[in-house]
Amino acid sequence: MEELRRKVERIIEEIGRKWGIDRSAAREMLHKFICRGACDWFRSRKPPERFELDLTEEQRRGIEAIIRGIMGDVSMEKARRDIHAVLCHPISG
């Protein structure tokens, strides 16, 4: 799990670098891409606390490319599940 956490951190860093945004905004972009509004965190929030699902097609393609580059030879569906586990259901330890 620690290796997966490191990969997710690298993905967040790359997103931040690509779009010139801070870690928090990069993490939110990744969360939008991964969860697509389906996770419990998103459903339990009401505006304005809930983010808008407003990624552009260019952002979606860029994030997917970053994920593929860092996650290696796994399906995008498995990558989504694994990243979701780190972002939305972190396990301590």
C-alpha cells in the first residue's frame, strides 16, 4: 500500500506541475477524474463545499496520461480503484 501511496503522490505532483497549481488543487483535480462524483465524500457534501465536475477534455486526457505513465501496465479501471482507495478510503499504517 505504501508504494501505491507514493505513486498517487507522484501523480498529484505531476498534475500540479503540468497545470501550475498547488498540491490541494492538484489532488482535487485527480479526485474529480477518479471518482467522477460517485464517492461517498462527494455525495455527502452540498455546494459550495462540493466541487464541480468541471474537468475539460484536455485535462481528462492529461490526467489519464500522467496516471498511465506512473501506474504502469494496469488497466485504467484498476488504476481508478487503486487511486480511489488512497484518496477516498485511506488506511493508516
